[in-house]
Amino acid sequence: MVAAIARRLAGMLAVMFIVATMVFFLTRLAPGDPASLMLGDQATAADIAELRKTYGLDRPVAVQYVLWLKEIASGNLGQSIFLQRPVLQAIGERAEPTFFLALFSILIASLIGIPCGIASAVWRGRVADQTVSGSAMLAASIPSFWLGLLFIQFFAVRLGWFPVAGYGDPGADLAQRLRHLVLPAMVLGIVNSALITRFTRASMLDVLSEDFVRTARAKGLPESRIVLRHALGNALVPIITVVGLTAALLVGGAIVTETVFGLPGIGNLVVSAVLRRDYPVIQGALIVIAGIYVLINFTIDVIYTLVDPRVET
Amino acid sequence: MTQPAPLLAIENLAVTFRTEAGNVTPVRGVDLAVFAGRTTALVGESGSGKSVTALAVMGLLPRASGGISGGSVRYRLKSGETSDLAKLPPEGMRRLRGREIAMIFQEPMTSLNPVLSVGEQIAEQVRHHTGTGSAAAMRRAVEMLGLVEIPDAARRAADYPHQMSGGMRQRVMIALAMSCNPRLLIADEPTTALDVTIQAQILALVDRLRREHDMGVLFITHNLGVVAEIADDVTVMYAGEAVEAAEVRTMFRDPRHPYTRALIDCLPARARTGADGRRVVSSIPGSVGAAAAAGGCKFAPRCSHAAPPCHAAHPILEPSDGGHMIRCFRWRDL
């Protein structure tokens, strides 16, 4: 058990090392000299040399790489050029809306997708199945920005139930801030529910034809118990996988939705960093997002061992 | 042979499935009886409709595509009343399953739920049918695992199916089936997937439980050796029909239907010594799927005694001398 956990942690560190290496070299592959790009056309050669020195860009790439790894290992993701503060702090300030948006979206997507998928499998080929499968197809093909604009127009502008955009004034309390997340979370929840519906349906259909479901029927159990305990209990592994991966994608920043709703989240931060060529922020954000991916994958693996006794840790 | 009223009496049962290619009727004329405290073996080749018959009795045919399309399945309830299971609504059938009528299946490796402990799978049924609390239900589960001779039952109850061998899992299935004291046990080839030594143990276990609980057993098998070992009464099925029924000794001593005779001749113990001195086990030419003339005897295409009338008309199941029921035009001549 301890050895298994140690093996997993070593694996996670290895993934992070590879990510850090790729981020470092991919950034260097981008055309142009970062220092001159940062300073713009009017910069003098002396200014550029000065900046190159400040950021260590005048040293050999190998040295830069080792220094970069050392800094990351000690938790320092560098200093933002544009925002004049540490990258980690900049990301931390933007983490709240992204985190809550991802959380609410995945909750809504699961609450729609899992029951619909179950109903669709249980009543396969019947009206319920056709309705659910058709709606899922529709939800999967709606662009989230369009649905976002529609929701803003209807729920925010016409009905006035929710704020149009943004994340509240500075000093707004948590409840007020979260009110700004209702519409974007509904959009992302609906769009992402389609995949969860399809996975749940397929997994349930597989399990419902298994011999042990027939055994459960032979025991005289009510159909609801057969479906929810015996079948769903065995169908969970693929469902957890797709929910987890969707959650990971959302944490990485729902860039389009954050933009449509003017949310100051991580996706928004990355987009503006790219536009401003704020390399330390881009690199730092990539590393943080990769770290969250790795953590979510680890969590999924732990949940597997809880729902299926056959899975070894 | 005078016997009390049967526990289960199937008459002229027909089962129809709707498929894309039209309706198919894998079972179209099964008659059989199971008596309390006795074992009726239902024998036939693969595809003869044995398992479909069992599932029809249990009300476990896939509801969307199939169902009983004719005949009756009369079951004598604990109260002494008789109920036709073929006409019982699904909810009424569900109340009998697991409590009055239990079933064990051919495939012990896949018939248990992999994510629930075996103790919980038994306790769940006990809780559901008797309303006992979870602690008492789990005690009952452990007691049942002991009854089917699983050593260290209290500890094994916490095991999951994948931690057990096939023989152990089939014991668990039997413990599960027995946990609510059913009056009828349907065993669908319960030993087919097991090693021969384990087979013998499972057969002995089922037989012991039948005697101790005065339970009726419908034992489905394609193995005549198993029939000789466990059955009191035998019904032979061919292509969805019962073709012969008799007490087990009568059946082996004096088989009447050409199909039954051919089956018994196929037993390795009946092998002949060929011209070159080697022993030759006989076989029946063709397969169950061999197309019979519409309206003719189903077995006629493979029957060495078939005469022109056999291809023209369909025989009924009728009593013959010596206590047989037989479906053959020519049993008097053979």
C-alpha cells in the first residue's frame, strides 16, 4: 500500500518534470527575442541587454533550464512582467471564480447527465431514450458562447434575475460574487452534460446485460434497487472518469465562457498574458494547470479503488 | 405411481421472442412436473429451450422482446392455492422470486455482483424478503455460507466474488438461493462450468439441501451422467418440446423415444467396440437446428426410425405403457 502510493507520487513528479521541461523549451521555441518583444520597437540595444540580464536570458540555455527547474521546485514561478507581482500571486487572485465555476459546472453537468444517462439506458429505444439522446446531441453541438449570449439576453437583460457580466464590485461578499457564476455555470453544465449522458448510458447498457443483474432480478429485488445499486454500482468507473476529466478541463480555464461573461478567472489571465507576451505568467499558468490535472487524475484513481474492490491501489 | 399434487406443473408452455427477422418460438410444447422433495431433471442438447423454459418459470424473460405466449405454469403456493405464473403480473412474480422460487445459474464467475461482498449479496435478499435488520440478515448470510460448507464463513462473508474460486462462488450462489427457504429451486446447469471433482461436491450439496428442506428441484442439464446421479424424474426436451418424461430408473432402463434412446447410446459407458478393437462412442447425426418439415415431428430429420407419417404430422405428448409420457408416432413399433 505504502509502496503503491510512493510509486504514484513518483509518477506524478515525473509528469510534472516533463511538463516543466516542455513549457521551458516551447517558450524558447517561440519566434523572436522575449526581451525585445517585451520592450517593444522603441527599445535601445542597451535596454534590451539590461532586461536580458535581469531575466537571465544572456546565459546559456542549459544554465537557464537548470535554474528554471530549481525555481519551480522551490515553488517560485517567477515575476509577471506586466502585472508587477509574482506569477503565483497573480494566479491565486484569479483562482476563485475559475474554481467555483468549474465546481458548479461539473455539479450541474453530473446532475443532468447521470440521471438522464441512466433513464436512457433503462428505457432503451423508448421515448425517454430518444428524447434524452436527441437533447444530448443538441447540447453537445451548441457553441457555449452562443448559449452564453442567449442566457445573458434572457435571464440577465430581459428578466434581470442575474448580473450580466463580471464578478461583482471590489468588496462584494461571497454570495454576491457567486451570483455572477450562476449563468456561466448553467451554460457549461448544459454543454458538458452531453458527454456525461452518453458515457452513463453506454456504461449502464453494458452492465444491465450482465449475468449478475439477472441474479439480482432472481432475488426478487425491486427494479429501482437493481438499477441504482447493482447496475449503477458497477457502471461508475467510466462515469467517474468522464466527470473527472471534464472537471480537469474546466479548471484549466473555460476561456470562451469566462470571456463572454467577463469573469476574471485563470482562462482570462492566460489570454491576456498571451496577448501581452507575459511569458512568466503563461509558463506559470501552464504548470499550475498541469499540476491540477495530475491531482485530479490521482483523485480519480483513488475513487476507483473505493467504488470497485477489484481495482488494486 | 401415486403422487401428491405437483409443486410446479408446466403444461404446453410456449415462449415467443420478437426479433428483427420476425417472431421465433424457441419453446413450444413443454410439459413437466416438479414435486416437493424430488428432483426433476430437464435434459436436452444446447439450443433445445431448457434455459428459456427455466427463465419463463422465473418470469425473467427479457420483457422488451419476449414472453410466455401459451400454456400454463401452475405453482402450488405455501397456502395450498395454485397460481398460474404465466398470468401473474410482474409485481406478483417478483414477490415469489427469491422467497418461494429461487434459481442458480450456469456461470458462477459472472453471476455475482463484483462490487458487493458475498455476505451483503445474501443479506440484501434476506432483508428484502423478511424485513429483518441488517445485523440479523448478515448473521443469516454467514449461517447460509456455513450451510453450503464454506469454511470460515464469518470471515469469507466479507470477501468479494473475485477473491473466490468458481466452486466457491457457486456455493455462494446456492447459499443465496437457499437463504429465504425457497420451496422450489431451479438449477440451470449449475455444474457445467466447474471441474469434475467440484461438480460432484455441488451435486451432493444440492441433493442434501433438497432432502433437508423438502424442496422441489428443477435441474437443467445436458449431462445424462448428472441426471443419473441426481434426478428422481426426467423430462427430455428436443427443439423446444418435451419428447419424453418418466421416472429416472424407467428412463434409463427402458427409454422409448428414439431421441432418448439415441442420447443414452451416446454415453461413453455405452460405447461399442469397433471392428479395429477400439471403443467407439456413438453420436446423433445432425444438430437441433436441422430443419423439420413444417407440421412434422421435429426429430424426424435426425431419426433413424422416421417413417413418411413422421414428416407429415406432428405427434402429441401421450402416456405410454410403463409410466412414460412420449411424443412419437412409432413408440409402439420400436
